Amino acid sequence: MPRQKSKRPSTNPPRPRPPTQLPKPLHPTPASPFTAKQLLPFFRSLLPQRHLWRAASLQEETFYDGLFTPIVTLWYLIFQRLHCDPTLQAAVVDAHAGGADGLCHRLSKKLRSVATTAYSDARQRLPLAFLREALALQGGKMTGLHPQPQWGELLVALLDGTTLRLRPYGDIARSFPPQRNQSRRPAYWCLMRVVVCFGLHTGAALSYALAAMTVGEQALACRIILTTTRRCLYVGDRNFGVFRIAQAARAVESHVLLRLTQVRARRMLGRALSLGEFLLDWSPTRHDQQQEGCSSAPVQGRLLVARVKRNGFRAQTLYLFTSLSAEYPAAQLVGLYGLRWQIELNLRYLKTQMRLVQLESKSAAMAEKEWVAGLLAYNLIRAAMLGAALQAGLAPLTLSFSAARRYLQHWLRDFGQGRTEALRAWEKLLVLIAQSTLPQRSKPRPAEPRAQRHLRQPFPPLIGSRAHARKQIKKYAGKN
């Protein structure tokens, strides 16, 4: 039975003094450096290998015995995200050049046609569950390699969401309907809402959830939390600072560190806010949405109110709720939340470096496969950064993602051709990535206007669908 008294201030004097400045990033000190010979088998295990044939999703399916096996198809889905030319024709050209002979013996000799039909059909046949299992395998291996992947006994996981753009091909408009705009014209672009869970120290994508724009990010985050098998500390911004997230985390014996709005924090405390730490029970209100199948009892935790200040930024007050006990100091939790900004960079890398801001698939199922393939390719880059950081004794988050992507692209080209100097090229790759550290700025960047200068276009913008535009052209052509 829940206790009647749901709000109580802390009675543990003295109150901890709130920090005036965010602590330095809590990057763990790596263990003794690994050798390149030790790291190469780890990286090979993240690539599509034959042990993936034991995946449960492949045991339940019957596949056509073609040249593009599930392993080869998975590799070329990743290849399209890493290669500068993401077309199907580029994947077929690489297969003819022997890029996947290591996954299918003499594939380049057996291929007769240069058409993309066989590869396109193989992409359609590949089970989505197989891609999800490969993503879980990557995330688990990368987390296990890091010397200190956890914060205490919990894996620190960052939650945030974004939107992707799709064209209204096939059933995409039904699965991800376009959103209405302010004008009376019908909207063209379909939007997909995605929420991703990243590991803090490695930056690896651990899991995801996606749906149409009618589903909120909180509901998608609860799907991730309830399906995760590991105990995690989920860190989220004000968008995830709702009772539903804490309720779902408690159901799987995980914990949360969520930022709250000032209004919600004042309502939870029941009185005026002041700097300090307060024990309370978070009870849902009649306006709070609750997760189905989870207990609606109040969530016990602490409310942290801290005033933080960073050089070059305005001072601000943070209102954080955590379900962790008092064994975890408030100052460290505030510093840990300061690292949440890494997920904003991770999502930017996915949308720009991995070219996932717009998916060119022609079906809803293929669109999700393209998205998961982008996460798999992103994890390969993060794995190379992790290997370089462990060998050089650095923190993985201090390395440049774009530089690592460029170096990895060239190494994979030689690796796919089966060169005997693979180990020597791998050693050089780790050294180059370790040297590509992010710049340490002595002063903050100046504020830039959120505006873009467009070049003059000789054609007017397309309003509506192309089919309607074609009808208008025929209509006016007949009159002329």
C-alpha cells in the first residue's frame, strides 16, 4: 500500500551546498592500453560475420539460396551508409570488385549481372529482427570492452528523440502520415519520430524506438526502457521529465536522472523552491499519463535544485529528479547531467555524417531497415574510436567523429579486399584516429544567427505531389 504522506522535505542537516560551476566531464580513466592486435578481433566481431547465422531471427525464416545471403546483405546495408555513394548500384559494383568475397566465397566470380534487382530483393527479404539483433550485439560488445562502462552499478544511458523525413512512396504515407502545415496546401513530406538510447562513455547506439508523429517521445522512451535487459541510469532532459518515465524505469529496477520544469518541480515539492536537496515521493496527478502495466504508486527519489554557471554562458538553475539514494552525491549527479549534451552531438552525427536526415526508401519496412543500418554503421565508427582511445589512453568522446569516419572508410576498403597487411593498416588507423582529437577552445564561440543564405534557383518550388504537377503540365500543354 502506498504511503499517505507523499511529500516530505529532507531532514538531514546540513544541506549540501549547490555547486557554482559544472564539474569537469566525468570521463573514466582507461585501463592499461590495449594493443592493436588485441583490438582487431574485437572490431571484426562487430562486422557481419558467420556467427550471426546463429541469430534467432534467421532460424525461423526460410531464405532463397542466392548469392546475396543475409550476412552479405547486412554488410552492404552498412556499406551504403559508410560509402560516399549510397546507391544500390555502388553496392553491386563493390560486390563485383570483390568487396564481400570474405563473407561469401568467390562472390565476385559468381555474379553475372550488373543489375541491382538481386540485391534489392535481398534487402526486402532480410528480417528486421535480424538487424535489431545485430545492433544489440554491437552495443553489448562495445559496452563490455570499455574499462569503466558503468556509473556505480548502473549503465549510464542517454535518451533523446528526433524526426526524420521521408517521401510519400508506397505505404509510407499510411505508416508515417504527413503533418499539416500552416498553409492550406497539403503537406508533402512524411515524418518519422525516433527515440535513441546511447551509452554515455562509448557513444554507441544501444537501442531505438520509432513511430509516427502521433506517438510522443515519452511513449517511445518507455518502450526502450521496458525492453532493456540491463539495469541502467537513464538521463533525460525536460521533455522526458515526466512521471511515466520514472514509472517505467522502476518497473525494470532501473533508475532515472531527469530534468524537470520549474512548474513541475514546485508542484512536486509543494512549496517555494530553494537551492538544496529534498527527499520526496513523486505521485502522479490526474494530468499525468501513466504507462500501462506498471504500478501507479509514488516513485521515491530526490529533488536536486542547483545553480550552475559555466564560462561564457548564462547562469541557470537546474531542477533534477533522481531515484538514486543519498549514496550518490548531488554534485556528481549535476555533473553527470552536464554530459547529457553528448546525445545532441550523437543525433547530429547520425543525421549529417551518416546521411539519415532523409530516408529515400519506398516502403515503411525498408525505411526502418535503412535507419537500423545507419545505427550499425555509426557503431562501427564509434568502435574504431573506442579502440584508438583505449590504445592511446584517451577518452573516446575527445576524438573527432568525422575524422574517424573518413579514416575508417579507407581502411574498410582495403579490409574488404582481403589484404595481408590488414593488421599493419589497422595499427595505422588507430594512430590516425587517436591523433584526431577535438580542439580545446580557449574562449566560447560567438553567437551565430539561425539563418541560411539560399542560392537563386531558376525554378519555382514544387507545391503538392509530382503527379498533380504532371497533370497540370498536360493540361496547359493541350491548351497550347
